[in-house]
Amino acid sequence: MSVGLEVSGVAVQLGGRAIVDGIDMVVPAGSVTGLIGPNGAGKSTLLRAILGLVPAMGSVSFCGTDLATLPRRARAQFTAFVEQNSETDARLTAREAVMLGRIPFQSVWQASPSADDLSLAEAALAAVEMTAFADRLYQTLSGGEQQRIQIARALAQQPRLLLLDEPTNHLDVHAQLATLDLLRRHAQAGATVLLALHDLNLAASFCDSLVVLHGGRPVAAGPPELVLTPALLRQVYGVDATILRHPGTGRPLIAYDLPG
Ligand code: ADP
Ligand code: MG
């Protein structure tokens, strides 16, 4: 696997407080890495810091290029980000919202999207099973439908580096599995995928490796079967659990012990 994303010494201070600190990680190209950790651990802040959306110390490079040295448009031609709560202009249809992903590739002189832009947008809509919703106003879609459109917008960008912040939090179980499978296939085609996830069983099933944040600091990293231990779940989330194995895949399956 070739080097994808390299994060070194990243730290963010907000309101005079260290929100994330001492982040060193590598996400190899062709793999999916899950960022996990409790509410407020710093997952969203770290993703935003990687993309230069929040002032940060340290360095971030992708395939050897320091991201901070690139103009915004150049960066947008190979990176895509699905935020936790994305806002989109109220008057856009779902298809137009997906077409936003093609803007970094369009010249300012271009009167209308190219045939390539249109076909990439249609393919992305189909990939998230939203073709039937293409002409609906984005604002009239449910939270889960909007989330699938945001993922389609990111895929239409054909990003080599794809960052997503809890991309499955509004989705039903079919859409959760379909979305993570889509992201895994995107990685298998060569992309570098880093995503924040809350559902640890989904993270264990789909991610090649996990990075655990706790209080803004990395406390564990590696393959799910090594990272997801009862001791870690107790330390980081304050829960007791038994770790089973999925009978088909051998991946960890977390059975939570009920409190009390
Ligand atoms: P996560 O995504 O893991 O839930 P966040 O990165 O959103 O965590 O937030 C990490 C911590 O940083 C939280 O305690 C949050 O309240 C705090 N935080 C986020 N943004 C700001 C800000 N602009 N100013 C001060 N604190 C912030
Ligand atoms: Mg968050």
C-alpha cells in the first residue's frame, strides 16, 4: 500500500483550550480508517484540521504533498469532505446539490456542466440509491436522504482523499451497510478514506484500521481486532462489553453489558 494521508504533530486550540493534541497518524492509500471516540473527543475538529478548515499546528500531507501549500481549488480537485451537518442552498434540487462536487473541475468560463460532470453526478446518485429523488428540492428530503446526497456530492468529486464525519448517523441499517460498502469499494479502487463513526460494530466490520481519540488525544490505533478490547471500551466509553467474533468474517462484534 502506498502512503496516503500523513498527519504529524497536529494540535488545535479553541477558546484557549487544547481540543486535539499530539495527533500522528498515517492512513494508507487504498484503505479505510475509522476515527472513533466519545462525544467531544475531537473527531470533527481533527477532520477539519486535516483539511485546513480550522487553524492547527503540525503538518498534514497527502502522497507526499503538504496540503497547506496547495491553493483551495487544487486541494478540492482531490479531496472531498462530508461534514456532520451540511448546509446546502435552499433552492437546489438533489441533482444540483450533487453537481456542486464538480465545481472544482469547472472553468469560470464554462456556461454549463460538461457531459462528464453530468454523467459523474448521475453515477453518484445511482451509487447512493437516490436517482429517483434527483429532481426533488434538497430541503424537502429527510435527514437520511440529505446525507446520501452529501455522500453522492463527495463521490462525484472522484476524490483520492475522502474524509467523512459520521456519514451514517441518519441512515437506516440498509443505507448504513450500503454506504460503508460504497466507501470500502472507493478505497479498494485506490482512494484514502478516513471517517468518524459512532457505531463501533460498523467500524469493526468495515474499517481496515481504527484510531481512538479520547479527550483530544490518540489512545489506541491499529486493526479493529487489536483495538477493540473490553479494557479500551471501559477506559474510553465507560462501558462494559464482551467482544465476540462475527461467525462469517471473524471481525469483532461488541455485545454491550447493560448497566446496573
Ligand atoms: P467530536 O466530533 O469527537 O464529538 P468535536 O471535535 O466536535 O468532538 O469537539 C471536541 C471538543 O471541542 C468539544 O468539547 C467541543 O465542545 C469543543 N469545541 C468544538 N468547537 C469549539 C469552538 N469553536 N470553541 C471552543 N470549543 C470547541
Ligand atoms: Mg463530531
